Amino acid sequence: MAELDALQNGGTAVDTAERIPTVVADDVHLIYRVHGGGTGAVTPVAALKRLVSRTPAPNIREVHAVKGVTFTAYRGEAIGLIGSNGSGKSTLLRAIAGLMPVNRGAIYTQGQPSLLGVNAALLNDLSGERNVALGCLAMGMTPEDVRKVTPEIIEFSGINERGDFSSLPMRTYSSGMAARLRFAIAAAKKHDVLLIDEALATGDARFRRRSEQRVRELRASAGTVFLVSHSISSIRDTCERTIWLESGVIRADGPTRDVVAEYEGYMRK
Amino acid sequence: MPHTAVADADSGLSPAQLAARHGLGVAGERPTLAAYTRQLWSYRHFIAAYANAKLVAAFSTARLGQLWQVLTPLTNAAVYYLIFGVILNTKGTIPNFIAYLCVGLFVFNFTQTVVLGGVQSISGNLGLIRALHFPRGCLPIAVTLTQFQHLISAMVVLVGIVLVSGEPLTFEWLLVLPALLLQSIFNAGLALAMARLGAKMTDLKQVLPFVMRTWMYGSGVLYSVDNFSKHLPEAAVVIVHANPLLIYIELVRHALMEEVILTSSAWQLWLMGTAWALLVGIGGFVYFWRGEREYGRG
């Protein structure tokens, strides 16, 4: 204990190679409720009957998506999250981002993690340029910073490669273009923890290469990156550590090469 | 279940101890009220940009575009004038009915649009909320700001109507500014409260238009609320007179019009208007802040 105190107070005694944790998940359980999609009757009479008899709507169901996950992520790491569909990867990312309450256990994070998902909608009626400005301001940049980075973001997203799209409303963009712009906005800021949920999947091959390069840069600037992807090659290219989730439980956690080999063996079955 | 593959100096600690040692916070924790207020202030540029963006987007698909900012209040006033002024002839008892009606309509419309926009400001922006981290209070405040900009163009129309209807331009007109400022604070608080309610109670959106219509009939927009005192008991009349929207409407009427009959004396109106603004403004803000963790979850 005395040694621990010395570490905290002294600072100089700390080994410079010491790894600093940025995300700590401690026996995390996540349960979410799904509305709709049920098979119950959807007539007004049925709804009234439920109100009178005080039974919950039949189309609300609970899904125990993550069952006791424990791991520690460190600064400068890029961690791939793999697993079959519905294994709880996206749910876990949303909880790390603080967008979903934890039912049991706890998640501790350094600063405010940012989640970048495919459905991160911006304002469709506005031009790409205005969306860039809004997105940057929403990430806490000052107006001067925004003016400086806007051309860089437009350039990086490549939406102007086919003419002047940045001044057109976003509803005229293809899904790939919109996803590229969203990624470009989120990647414009240094994040302590960046969570990427399949966001790179929609871009074309050239953009994918560029964004993978950007992920590596973000990592080098002392951040932690989580990447959810079904594209094993992009996990292999960007992450040195991989966590394999299956039915809400960690099946493997370790160097990407080993975990991916094990995962591919499992998926072939 | 394998844990982290690599052991280091921290390996003896439990996850909670490890987190505490490196100063990690619990994900999605709510800031203190003071910190939250500071955060909101540092996001003022975002609020302004968002409000402005909504203003631009509102009429972007209409051919006449921003002209609708002026045409909407004008058309609104014309419809009510036709029904209540010409056909039902309520104007008989009220001097300068057209100015009376327009003030009531435009001031009421400010609160009405803020409430209807505020209730959807969280539930209608889930994509934005789930994608980016910013104090959620930005959204309902931006709604208030957008509608305030609409109000300004409505006010330009109103000044024209009031002048044409024969009212003289006096120094008293300056009182419009503090009156609308108080109403804006009141509206911001209301938008914040509605945003939290609307985030949880999805049915509220369907009910609110009826609530707002009831409120309009009780606020002396189309006729004088003196009509009520003939039919209501004494206690109910007190409640009618304490209606914040009636107060703000009367304050603006008092500022712009010469011969207007007020329900309470002018200083009483100012006092009640300030009290309502502080009560709802601060109350709504605290109520919204207490739910900050929940928005966009589940």
C-alpha cells in the first residue's frame, strides 16, 4: 500500500513504460428492452384492453445482450471486437460511450468516449458543409477551429471528388458518401477513446484505406480505438489486440493473430 | 473466461481500484448543476449554429423559401380576423380589434411553437444524441432560439399592422423588449421541461396540440377573458388572471396599444411576468438537468 501511495504522489517513481488504462469494464451486464416487432395484436381495442388489465405490451421484450464482460483497455491500443451477428458487440460499445445504462457491474472511462456508428444521423436538410460545422461545434470545438478544419474534413471525406457536393443537402448523398462524411467529422478531433461501429464498412476501397490510416494516426496520438467490424482484414490491418464476443460472453481476448485464427476456425464449423 | 492477456504493475488490483487509481470516471455520469451550466455556456456556438440551421432548414423545400417567415404569421392573422372579427363580430367590445388579435396571436404562437418543438427536441434527435456528446440542454434551448428568430420577423409584421391600424408610435413601445425577454426565459424553461417529459412519454406529442388549444382559449387571444368572469366563480377568475401567457400578451398589448383594458394593473403584470419567468426558467432547467443521464438511452 505504501508503495502504491508513493506511485501516486511521487510520480517520478513511475516506470515510464507503465501502461495507462483508458477503459475498464468490470463484470458488465447489459439488458435492453426491445419495443415493437412483436406478434401481438396492434388494434386500438387490444391496446385499450392492455391498459385496463395492466399487462405490459406484448411487443416489449428483454434481451440480455452482454453477460459479465471484464477487460481493461490501455492508451495507444487499437482493439478489434469480433463475433457473429447479435453477439452484443454494438451494445457493449454503446455502454462504453455512456449511452446505455449498465445493469450490473461498472464501466470506467478516461474522458468522454465517442461512438461513431453507421446510424449517426446528422441533419439531412442541410448542406455537407453546414453539417461539418455543426458536428465540430457539437464536439466542443471553437468557431475558429471549425473554420480551420472544415476544408480538411471535406478533403478527407472525398465527397467533392464528383463535383461540389459539400454545398448540397445531405439528403442527396449516397449512403456511402454520408458515412464517409460522418467518419471524417468524428476523426477530425483527438479522442481519448474512439469507438467505431461498422462505420468503415460502407466506404469504397480507397476510402477504407484512408480511414484505416486515420485510425492508426488517432492511436499514435495516445488514444484508444475500439473497432467493431465483420471485415476480418480491416481488423487485422488496424488492431493488434482483439476481443471475441459470443452470446454476450468473451470467448477470447489477446493478440489479433491468435484470436482471429480461433474465430475463423469457429465460423467455418 | 480469459482476462487481459498481459500482466503488469496493476495486476493485483480489482478493476474498480485500477479505475480509481488512474482517475477514470464512470461512463455517462451526470455533471453537477454548476458544471452543467458551464458546459452549456461553452457550447453556446453550437446552440446558435443549430438554431440557425433549423431556421434555414425549415423552409428549404418550399419555393417561396424564407418569405414564409413573414407569410405564416400574416396568413394566421388573416384567418382569425375573418372568423372572429368579420363573421362572429367579437370586435364590437374591443377597441382596435385587429391589433389586439395580432398581438395575442403572435405572442401566443411563440410559446406554442416552442412547446411543440421542445417536446420533440430529444425524441426527434436521437441520431444526433447517440452519435455525439454534448450537453443535451443545447437542443431545447436551440428550439427556443429558433422560434425567437421567427418571432422577430413576426414582430416586424406586427409593428406594421399596429401602425396601420392607427396606434401612435410612443416610447412605451420599448417595453416590448423586456416583456419578450421574460417570455423567452419562460419559454426556454418550458421547452427544457417538455423535452424531458417528451423523451419518456411518447404519447405526449399527440396530446399537446389539444392542451395548447385549450391554453389559447384561456389566454385572451381572440377575445377578452372578461367574458369568463361572468360565468366562473371568483377563485377560478384568479387562476385565469395568473395565466402566464395572458400576462405576457397583455404586457405587449400594454406597450403597443393606447386604449387597452388590462385584467390586472400594469405593475402587477410585470411582477407576475417576472415571477413566472424565474420559476419556470430555473425549474425547467433543473428538471432537465436531473434527467441528463437518461436521454438517448434504452
